[in-house]
Amino acid sequence: MRRAMIQEAKVVRSETEMSVGERVRHKVFGEGTITGIDDKAQSYLVRFDSLTTDRRIRFDGKLERVV
């Protein structure tokens, strides 16, 4: 059962996949840049313009691309 949930999460990432260096916006943290992707933790590492440290945002988190 757990394996099926992990595979499902990977499918979600595939549909909305973002890349290192891509600019994103988060409802709370504002705009930032993806600095890393951690498939094991199912998260993006994002350096937000308004913060001094990178934050982990889960793949199912609300990130939108900045165009």
C-alpha cells in the first residue's frame, strides 16, 4: 500500500515537474528560485527572495511558475 502512495506522488510531480533554476511563487513565502530537488523527500528546495535560508516545499505544495 505504501509503495502505491509513493508511486502516485511521483506521478503528480511528473505532471507538474519543475526544474532547478526555475522561478516560482508560493502563497506565503512569495517568489523564489528552485535550488534543488529531493525525490526521496518528495520536495523542492527553494530559496525565497524574502528569506535567508532555503525551504523544503513538498511536490504537492502550492508552487506556481513565475513567467
